[in-house]
Amino acid sequence: MRLHPRPVLKSAIVAALLVSISCLPVHAFNNDALSDIAWRDVNSVNNEAWAGTAFSTTFSLPALGAMDSWVMAGTGDFNGDGQLDLLWRNSAFGDNAVWFMNGNSFASSALLTPATDTNWEIVGTGYFSGYTDKNIDILWRHKTTGQNAIWFMNGTTVASTTLITQVTDLNWKIGGAGDFNHDGKADIFWSHWTSRENATWYMDGSTFVTSLVWAANAPLNYYCAGLGFFNSNNDIDVLWRSKTSIENLIWYMDDIDFVSATTIPSKATNWKVGGIGDSKFDSDADGLPDLWERNKFGNFDQTAAGDPDSDGWSNLSEYQNGTNPNVHQLTIKISRPRSGSNLP
């Protein structure tokens, strides 16, 4: 993988990545601790996100300034502010970039190191080096050789690049990265395009540890469009998108065991899943999603039972009720007058 940046980027490429200012501010990911789905319309400059129960809410995301081959390639908190950012790759030139999001608004963008061999595709983001370093890493797959690689990141700087085990059968597709075994490090989900087999690679950073083949095969004529937390447990679920129609399906999982499936709203074939917000990841297992903790406190020092604003509401209650744990909630109690009182 060639990682050498070109000395001068074409101005058209930079201009195409700029958002359409008329779209700001926008509603992005809503930090409800359930994963949101980011979509990219490949026939226009438009982007949007689905959120809420059963994806009942649709938000417009910032539009691209021009088409110019930019592909939404994933999500992740690249600047450590507790917000989900958008990762982009230019499929024609090999440039890579991040849109930094601030809640429901576009904040700024940054160009990453280009990967000029455009056969390399971004297939996932995750904390491969462990969540403790707070840097989201990037998973790559080469669409002609079957090589796989990880960019270990320091924010938007590539700290190191490591090739991992090659898979030359190109029918094996990487559906995404996520922590399946709750060890704090990202693992890799695979699905075979023709046999419909599914498998998980358990990883220790860039080191392959072991693999497990799932008992359940992929649904017929569907492909994995991403991984996320789509219900109340802490196990990664799978988003499937039909190869032949506009249908979408979610598998709810218990580790790698299939529990149940549900259909979700359909989406025209020109819309592609660009990323799924990993907003429920809970590395310290205290019931408070990491992004929520980082967004509210800037650290993981608080506990679920803590009450930093001394309003009688625990952090867990504040999270569950969508209130701010740093702002005292005024609780008003209304009681019935005592019998015989002179109050009207």
C-alpha cells in the first residue's frame, strides 16, 4: 500500500469535499446510545442519517460541494471530542478525509494520508489497538489481491500501517469491525458472497487470534452493510442490505449467535450505507456508553451511580432520560393540602 502523500492536491478534489454551506447546521448523530445509519446518495451530493426507534427519524447530513468520486467510508470519533465523525475516500484519486461533526453540525474537515492505489478500499473502523488509546483505526481490504491492512491512527495522523492475514478468496467480504468478545479491541466480521457463510476473526490489535464460523448463514441475496448496536444489549448486531431490491434487515445477535431478525425501512438502490455510529460502546461496562461519558465529562472517571450536579438523579438516570448530568434538574413535588387547612 503506497502511503506517500502527493505534494499538491488538485484543487477540484478539495473543493468537492467541502460541504454545501446552505445545509448547515444539520442534525447528525443524536447520541441516544443506539447506532445510527449514515447514507450516501451515489447519484447526487446528498447524504443523510437514520436515527431513533426503528429508524423513525431522518436527518439531512451536509451535502458535498460536488460529486467527484467521494465515497462515505465509515464513522468514528477521530478527534476525541465524543462526537461521531464521517470518514471519506476518493475512489478515483485515492485521497482520504474526515468531516469533524459537532453534534448536529459540521465543524471542520481534515485530509488524511492518501492511499493512491485505488484498489484499496476502506472496509471498517474500530479500536484495534484498544480503546484506552482513544484513537479510531482504519481497516482496509485490497479488492484484487485480497490483502488486508490496518492503519493505526493518532487522530488523523497515520501512526503505523500493518498488513494482516491475506484472504485471496475475493468472495469473502469484510462487513465491518467491532468488539465481539468484549475485550476492548476490534474484531473483524466476514461474510462469503456466494456460500453465505459468516465468520468472526478475533483480533489482538493486528494479530489474528482465532476465527469462529457462525451457525447462521447470511440471508439469501443480502450482503452485510455494517455492524452496530441496534437494541438494548451490548452485543454487536448486523445490518443486511438486499443485493437485488431496496430492502434492509437487521439481525439481533448474542455474541455470534443469531437471536432474531427484523426488517427496517427500505431505501432506494442509489443510496449506500456509508457508516454506522458505534455510539453504544461501553468499554468500562458501567452502563454509560463511552461517547456519552466523553461528551458529558471528558473522561471515564464518573460511575453510573454518580451524581455530579447533586440533583438526586444518578448518571445512569440522566443518560436514560436524556438529561444533562452536569445541570441540576429541578424536581417539583405537588402534594395534596391537609384536611382542614385554610388553603383554597
